[in-house]
Amino acid sequence: MNDPTSIRPPRPFRLRAVLPDLCLLAAMPLLVYSVHRVFIDTPNEQTMGTAFKIFFFHVPMGWLCMLMALVAGVAAGVQLRRRSRLAGCVALAAAEVGFVTGLGVLLTGPIWGRATWGTPWTGDARQVTTALLWLVIVAYLLLRHYGPRTSDRLAAALAIFGAVNVPIIYYAVKLWKTLHPSTGVVGSLPPEMWATFWPGLGALILCSLGLFGLRVRQLVIAEELDAAWVQLDERSQST
Amino acid sequence: MRLLRQAALLLRSELRQELRDFELVLTAGFFTVVLLAMFYLSFASLQQRAHLGAIPGLMWLTIAFVGVLTLTRVFDREREADTLRALLAAPVDRLAIYVAKAAMTLAVLMICCAVLVPGLWLIFPAGAAFAAAPGSTALLALLGCAGYVAIGTLFAAGLATGAGKNTLLFVILYPLTTPVLMYALVTTRALLDGDPALPSYLGQMAALDVILFAAACLLFETVLVGAAGPRRSSSSARRARPSGQVPRDMSREPAP
Amino acid sequence: MSEPAAALHGVAQRFGRKVVLRDVDLELAPGTIVGLIGANGAGKTTLFAILAGLLQPDAGERRLFGRAADEVDADARARLAYVAHQTQLYGGLSARENLALFADLRRAAGLTTRPADEVLLQLGLPAEALARPVSTFSRGMAQRVALARALAASPELLLLDEPFTALDAGGRAQLASVLEGERRRGAAVLLSSHDLDALVELCDRIVLLERGVLDRSAAHDGDRAAFRRRAAALWQGRPQDPPRDPLHPLLHPQDPAAPGPAA
């Protein structure tokens, strides 16, 4: 019988166990390189000037926020359907990373807007629905942390509805008049700015995936601790 | 057919209880009047041009506030006596519970709209467009409230079954329902402006309502009771168990 | 031998670190009354919720009326009735209206139901009270209405969570008589109570649920006095010491057997 006080043999090496750490390690130099390219190597945009450089951080964070909201929604669906604790961990981790990236979008957007349109908040459709998506993520996190015992299922439903909000953001550009640049903003970049955009996007993706992976790992370990506690409790009650 | 019959029976029971004391309608209606008074005090002195821009927001903000109050009270009845669990344990189609509660909440909100819309027209003369297009106004109110109710009923029910805290309903509902209310807001603006695209907006609202109702119906039973089958733990949690003590998940073993 | 009306095999339920049920095995045969005893917080209400289909177990198998019940569908719910600790009645409706609502819901599902008045009077509710709102009832009267709602369905499986609570001596005797009738009708009854004497008088078997574990029972073998002694021993023999801290053996390896502080 396994003695919980004995030292366990080391587990075999698995790449996926260190993947989050590798992502963060790779993100660090890429982020430094990206910042260098944005502020040193890339000229100012003709009409928007220096403020345009926020674009290289704002757009990737916007994409990542929506991606994480979708991941949280899908994981929440799996959590509901298959009653999977792992899916619940994935949903929570994705929501937390979505919270951080969404906060980044909401902070950088007004800075860009003020410099470009003279006002930090225009109230146009895409701005508002991105803010709403972020609020849904916050509501999900509050429900997961402060909800009653059975609120995991309710939080999962909230995440699913929140994910449904994501396509509305895209359709908002087509349905309503908006001061946002059209969806073709990335496609209309001059070639030298492409070379600046991709490293920044890559760095932020690696950073987000690394944080996401670390957080999933933490939550899974917490679940394992609960399971181990339960086993120890069973044993101590039976002796 | 069983679903519709049982939903009708539950709705009849709701209406019977409401008709005894009119608690829901009176509190929601009074709250609507109070909000109208506050809007009058806050915005009546603005120029008429500003009224046109304010009316849609005021209308749907009122529905948002009154909606949470109504949903809270509709499910407080269930929470206080734990009757929702009695319905869940009975041979009642669980969707019938959702349909009945949604219909009751929608009815109360429509009664509030019957006070709200004329009230806005009285306070702000720019609201005359409501009277000029009563059919479109009624349809707009119905579709906007229906979308709100589709989402709100699901989450209010979810919080009513456990030891749910009412305050969490506010936290959940406002961000989730705002996209629906924004669609309603844009459509209201189109109605007030006489925008020829109004039928298109109303059609999109109807489509959104159908999607929201369908999603809520799919999720209702799972949220309240949970999905079938044993819970799956993570593979590493399974490895954490000592060997020879595999949990007796007998649903996976062949029947004796 | 007929299939049990309800059977749980290896059922477990936990919320985080709080284990509510551990590896519970239980069978409820038709025409028997099983008493469930346990301290507050032992997991009785969770057990009832799993049997009634209000909660999905984390592990194990649930069988109802001879079939595996991964989820308790409407057909299974039509054959069982659950009376919870709370009365679960609409306070704004009268006793008759409460029963009529659930009877109508059953009829809408193509099911039969006994007349409400007949069942209410059988449980000793005065006729003049039937038209009053339930909110004006005492707890004991409301309890009778809740029991009547369950009995009107003529269930094959009757789940009663502390049904004797708030009933006076007359009410208890009436309920006991009704449950005897249910046993003769072939229903399987599971009822929980803190009143060991009432259970001894009524039950064929008494099981003890303690700290989520259901592994001790006493059966009625025809000698009521002996059954009473065994039931008393069952209750008195339950663990009295506080739950051990499961981390104690790890933190104090020099003295792993010593009971630690309560977890």
C-alpha cells in the first residue's frame, strides 16, 4: 500500500507539463523585441502619429480577450455536459486571462481614441460590446468565487452566454455605424508595419497561453489536493 | 403537448397567486412610476433635441431595473418555500417551469411598459412617435422584454434552487442582458427617428430572441439539476489515488 | 424476487473537500419501510436528493424501478414521491389548490391521482381548513398537506425526510397508519427521523448514515423488543469522537495513531 509520507518516484518528463513555462520563456525576448520594433524601428503613422503605436498592443489583446471568452464558453459547455472538473478549471483560467487582456483593451483603447478622435470613449458598438464582454467575464469570476455551492453550473451557463456575445461584437461593425476602423484594419497595414505587428501578436499570444497554462495547472493541482485530502480523510476515519 | 399543458397550468397558478394580492404588478408598476418621476426631475429641463436621444436609454434602463426586481420576486416565492424543488421532483417537464416563469415575468414587464411608454411620452414630447406607431411600439416592447426575460429567467431559477444570493442576480443579469437591451435601444431610436430600416431591426431582435430562448431552454435543466452520468475527475487526480483503490464507478461496470 | 424500487451502489458525493456521501450502498425493496437515522449533517438530505433526481451523484450507480437512472426522467419521477424537510407548498394557495395543482400536472402527463380531499382527510386535516391559504397553517398542518400531495400520487417509491417533525401524537399515529397502508400496497418507503421509537414501531429495517457512510443497519426479524435493542445499539454505537484531522499522521509521523484536532 502506498504510504503518503514516503517520497514518490519522479514522474516521467512530459512536454505538456512544461509548455506554459516554455511559452513564458519564449514570450520574454519576443516582447522585448516587439517593444523595440514598435517604438524604435517603426515610423509614426501619417494621420494618427505616435498614438497609433498602441494599435500593436491593443488589437492583439482584443483578439486574445475574445479568444479566451470563446475558450471559457466552450470549456463551460464541456463542464456542463460531461461534469468535468478539468473543463471547469480550463473555463476559470480562460476567464481570468480574458479579464486581464480585456482590461488591457479597455485601458489602451481610450488612450488611442483620445489621441485619434479627440475623445476617449465614443460609445460606438464595438467599444461598448467589448466592455460588456469584459463585464460578463467579471460576473463569471464573481459567481465562481462568491457563488453558492451549486453555482458552478450557473457560472458555466453564464460563460456560454458570454461566448455568444463574441460574434455580436463582429456583427456590430456591420450592423451599426461605428467610428472604429473597419475590420480590414490589419489587412490595410503597409508592409513595414506587418513586420512589427506579428512579433507583438506572437509575444502576447505566448504570454497569454503561458499564463493560461500555469493557471490551469494551479487549479488542477487544487483539485488533486482536494481528492488527496478526501482519500486521507477516508483512511483516517476507517483506522 | 404535455409541455404546453403543464406550462399553462403553472402559469395559471402564478396568475392565481398574483391576482390574490397583486404584489408583483403593484411593486413593479410603482417602481416604474418612481423611475419616471426621477427621469422627469433629472432630464425634463434638457432641450427637446436631447430628449430624443435620452428616451431609448431611459426606457430600456427602466426595463433593466424593473426586470431584476420582477425576477427576484417571481422566484422569491419559490425560494421561500422551496417549491421549485418540489416541481423538479414531480413528473413535470422541467422546461414547463421555465416557460411558465418566463411568461409570468414577461406579462409583468409588458404591464410596466404600458405605464412606461405613455409616461415617457407625457414627460418628453419627443416621445410622440410612440403614439404615432402603436403597433411597432408594442412589438418593440414585446421583443425587447422577451429577450431580457429569456436570459433572466434561466439565471434567476439557477440562483433560486440553491442557497443563492439575490445580489448575484444583479451582478449576472446586467452585463448579460445589455446586448439585448442595446438592440432594443437602437431599434427604439430607429422608431423615434422614423428610420425606414425599423422592420429590419425588429426582425433581427426577433431572431436574437429565438436564439436566446433556444439556448436557455437547452441549458435550463442542466443548470438546475446537472447533467446525467458520473463526474469525470482529471486524469492526474485519478493517478493520485493509491493503486488498487479505483473508485467504484459502477455505472461503467456490466450489470450483474 | 422482484427488483428493488430503488438501489444505490457505491454512490459518492462531495463538494470540494467536504465529503457528504462515501461509497453508499442501499436497496429499497417493494413493500418495505426502511428507516434512516443519522446526526445532523450526516448526509441524509443529500441521499434523498439523489434518490429523487434533484442531484447527480459524483460516482456510483443509481437504479430506479429496475433500470439504471443516470438521470431521473419524468417517467421515473411519476412513480416516486418526495416529501422534503421543508413543506414546499405555495403559501398563497389553499391546501386544496396546492394539491389540485400537482394533481393537474400529473393528469397533464397522463397520470392518475387520488382525490385531494380524500387524502387530506385521511391525514386528519380538518375539512374547514382545506380552503384556507397554506400560509395561515401551522407547521404540522402544512406538513400534512405536503404528505397528502405525495400520497395522492400513489407512488411506488416514497421518500420522506423527517415526516414526523411538527406532527402531534395524533398526527404521528395517522401517518404511521397511512404508511402501513402504503407498505401493504407494495410501495417502498424510505423515511428519516430522529424519533427512534417511531421508526422501531414502523420499519422493517433501520440504517445508520454517519459522516457520509452507510454501512450499519438493524433489521426487524419478528421480535420487536430485540429490534428495539439493536436499533438503540446502532444509534449509540455511532462514532462520538470528532472527525480526525486527516493531515495529523503526516504532520506528526512519530505519533500517527493519536487522534488529531477536528478537521
